[in-house]
Amino acid sequence: MKSYFLICITVLLLFFLGGCSTKTQWIYLNGQAQGTSFKITYKDSARRDFSAELTSLLEDVDRILSTYKTRSWISHFNTAKTPTQIDLKTLHPFAQKMIRLSDSLNVYTNGYFNAKLFPFLSSPQNTDSLLYYQKVIAEGIRLKQDSLFKTHSKAGYDFNAIAQGYSCDLIADFLKQKGVKNYMVEIGGELICNGKNPEDELWKVGIDLPEKERVKDQYASICQLNNLAMATSGNYRKFKFKEGKKYAHIINPITLEQVTHQTLSVTVVHPSSCAIADALATAYMSMGKEKALAHLQKNKQSNIGIYIIFEHAGTLQTFFNSKFESFLTNESSSNR
């Protein structure tokens, strides 16, 4: 689960000019959003500065979806008295989208993606039993057509595992509407890109090795992406051992217990949506390698690429499906 804090944006706007004045300008925007960094790179012949519009867009996401902002829509909903019934059509489009998409992804992943974990995640010591939280999460919020029902006072949403991907989609949509054809949008490691980079090549993206294996400028693999979205969920850094078992900080949203499988990282490439890639990476990380691959096969998702880093017999291993293989470059590590 990713942190999602009150947005505080400081944009550094840099201009990169080609070798001659007739070349189109590349614009780089860098800053802080949603408790992490963002980078937006785009090519625009009109040399338009969209920093104000993009800042406003990210602030709107925060104003609606941030659980750390007490006046956000989601904070009001999570603390609302029950029973509560809301006409979904009256909500901000961002809230409508997140509720509907999260609900459909929960069904699609058999519960391994769940945006209703707020009562469990917001309780510092999880003082109540797991059965209690499971009941609140399963029954406390229901979506029926255009009506949203909240029937338990502790029930609530937490969109942390999808919000950064959704923000990438929103920015990409904005750029496309402005006629921008070459861009990359990255927020907290989730990204969407289109066209070519400043070197007039397809965008290249590296997949990090686990921290203990990491060497500067060295990656598990390098991908080339065009008009694609990519997101990663990982267990790289946080572990604890109990009775000989290795427990990660990733939570199984069904049992509400920490996972014990050996999957370290799941990267998903989706053909159109970074929000969906973000959610699926989270779900597949919770499932672990075997269940994730079985889920992809069962649902015949040949258009989705998946890349998994896992431990086996004390060694680092990687697996990727045929779709993901089509994105890999010759620069990718041979340690697979």
C-alpha cells in the first residue's frame, strides 16, 4: 500500500532546446505530489507551459481523494454518520471514477484489490479482531447502480493503491487534449508514455532490482514503451521474521494478514490505463507469483504484460510473460 499525503507542489520548469531554433521544444516539469515526486516531460511546438493547469489538476485529485486531507471528499465520506445513501451522479467525476473502477477491479481480482480497507489501515494497532474488520470491509459499503450505501460508521475508502496511476491517466489525457503526442508522465514510479523521447527513440524505463542487489544505473530489465502504462508494486525493503517465516509489509486484503510468499516485485504494463496497471500490480503482489499468473491465464489477458521478481532457493529470479517480453530491450539484464 502506498502513502498518499496532502499534496504540496513545487514545480521546477526547465526548457530544453534542440540544436537549432527550428526544433520543437521539450519541456520538463518536476515536483512533489501525493507524498512522492513527479516528472512530466512533453514535446510541444507551441512551447506552451502547462504547469499551472497540471498543478491545479493534481490539487483537485488531492482535494477529492486524499485521506490525509481532513476537508477532502473522501475524508467527509469516511467519517460520515450511518446509514448514508449517496447518488453517485452528484459526486465529483474523480470520485465517481474511483468508486466504479475500484468496485469492478475488486470483482475482477476476486477481492485481491480492495479500496475499502480504510477501517483496517487507519487503525494504528488494529485493536479489533480480523473477523470484525473483514465484516466491516465486506458489508460496510455497497454500490448498487447509481447509489452508494454506507451502513457502518467505520467503513471507508482508501484509494492509495490506485490514485497515483489515476493521476498519471488524468495528466496524459490533458496533454492529449492539447494535441501533445510525445510525453511521459511519472508519479511515484507509476507512469504512462506516448510517442518518442528527446533522443527521438521510444521511451526506455528501467525496472529496479531489490535494494540489496541494487547498483547505480543497473536494473533488472529495461523496457521500451509507446502509448502504454506501467506500474510496480514491491516488497523490496520491509520484512520481519516470525517462527521461521518471512512476512512482508504487503497485506492480503482478504485475510488482512501479511503475505508470506517469496514474490518481491510485480510490474504490470497495461495498454491504456495506468490506474488499472497500478491496481493490478497491487493485486498480483498480494496474490504472489503463482496465483497472479493463474489469474492472467484464466482471464485470457493477452494484452497485459507482467514482470515478476521473486526469490527461489535463496536466489533472485525473474519471470515475464510473452507480452512483456515484447517490451524488453537488448540492454535488459541476462539475470532472468
